[in-house]
Amino acid sequence: PRLSSFRIRSFGSVNMEQLKKLRGVSGAPIKDCKKALEETEGDMDAALEWMRKQGTLVQGKRADQEASQGLVGLAFEGDDTAALLEISTETDSAARIDMFHTLMEGLAKSLLGEANNKQPLDRSSLEGLAWVSDEKSPTVGDAVAQAVVAIRENIFPRRGVRLSVPGGLVGGYVHNVLKTEVPDVRMGQIGVVVGLEGVPEGKLDDAKALAHKLAMHVAAAKPEFLGKEELSDEQRERQEKLLTDIAMQEGKPEHAIEKMVKGRMNKFYQETCLLEQTYLIYDGEGKAPAIKKLLKTEAERLGASEPLRITAFHSFRLGQ
């Protein structure tokens, strides 16, 4: 066939300066940058918008791909505020590249600009947050879409929470911190934040060390609740019924079941409620205390007139 019968694609309208600039802004592969500039006749703003839309399309195409890998991140703002977040991706290798770490940093900044969350925000809420790291993307969702174009994997913010304790402090812990080029966000597979109040003046450093150890305890002990009062009546009744059924199946006499259930409920609280748990990071003499007792003794050591108080805690384990 004649050469003229073939359609020859021209990139004459795309100069190298435009191409380099768009690649630097978007982080996308060079072929995608060429395509974007060609489709928009060299208009940089229009090219970025086109790429955002393409990122959304790629997300849709890869949405059925399992995304069980990723990273948990922890970032602080002063002594009294922190953000804990998790971003999922398909492979561990994708979670180890700089662009993914930059995305973690951007989401942390967006979270730190929000109000406190009693419960972690879900994917939809996170994607709707304003992207404050730069002007490339209006929302977190747009920034994620650009990362999807560049990395070519199913990536999404799984959950995130901001914890602030005005007048107190927030401590945190990340297990097996990954070495990255983003020093302001600690990244790993387990992250914990703990809020602490009642800290006497001049004892901030000592209290921060305690809060860090409490976060380490949470990572190891996996409490589900702060205290017994956090369980709803329904949750408590359901657990009591379960323990009663178990005692009956064991053939225990009826007159002994009530006392047995009470004892097993206390054990349940000790396993699931942070304040009732035995402190795992104890390095003193004698028997390790329960967390609620530890807060009293530590307050006395620091010279506080009242026990220290844990306001809240959040714990993220990658993929769980």
C-alpha cells in the first residue's frame, strides 16, 4: 500500500518545553502527557483537566482490582494535633515510590486542615476534601486520579482521622517506619494516635513520651474501646447473652451462671477496653498496672493534681 494511505500521527503542536512542564506538574508518563497536549491543542490547563478525567476512567477500569497493599501514615501539627490515614493500592512496590509518598503527604495536610473526627472518614469523604498541597488539583479525589494515571494501579484513600486536644497533647506510633523522602509523615503498616489531657505545665516532654508508649501499647494490645462506658447497652447485652449461652452449654448450674458471666464480662473488658487493659510497656518493678491506674501514678509523678485523661485513640492496621 502507498505510504499516504497510512494515517500519520503528528505531535508538531507539542513542544518539548510544554511536555516537560506537564510531566513535572502531573507526574504522568510522557506518552500520556503527549496525548493530553495533543487532545487539547497545547492548552496546559485543559490538558490537566483532560488527564484528571482520564484518571477517573482508569480508576473505574481498575476498580475491580484488589487493593490490599498500601501504607498507613501519621503526621503532626504542633504538639496537640495529628492526622492518621491509610491509602490503599494493588501492590507493595507501588506503595514504595515517591509519588505515592507525596500523595500520603498531601492527604495528611488536607486532613490536618479539617475539624476533629470522632470516627474515621471513609473514602468518599476523604476524596471530597480540598487538596491544599498545591494548585494542581482542587480535591483529594482529583489528586488520586492523577496518581492513578501515573502509577497505573487501583489507588484510593481508605480512611483518615484528625485528632486534636487543645490544651493537651497527641502522641503517636508507627510500627516499622518506612524510609522515605517525606520526613513530615511517618509511614508503615500500623499507626496509632492517642490524645492526652491534664498535663501539668512544664511537663510536656515527659507526657509526650508517655503518650508515645501508650500508642505502642495500643498497637500491641489492640483495644476496641476506650472504656467500659463506650459500649452501648446493645453491645453489652449481646456479650452477656453470648457468655450465658456458653456457660449453659458447658453444663454449669443455673445458680452459678450469673456470677460466672459477671467474671467473664470483667475479663472481656480487660481484653477490649484500653483503660482496663494491663499496660504492656511497663518497665518498673512489680506487677504491671492497668492503664487507668497508670494514668493516676504518672499524674502523681508529673506533679498533676488530677489523673491524666486519655481523650481518644485511633488505630489503623493496613487492610484491616
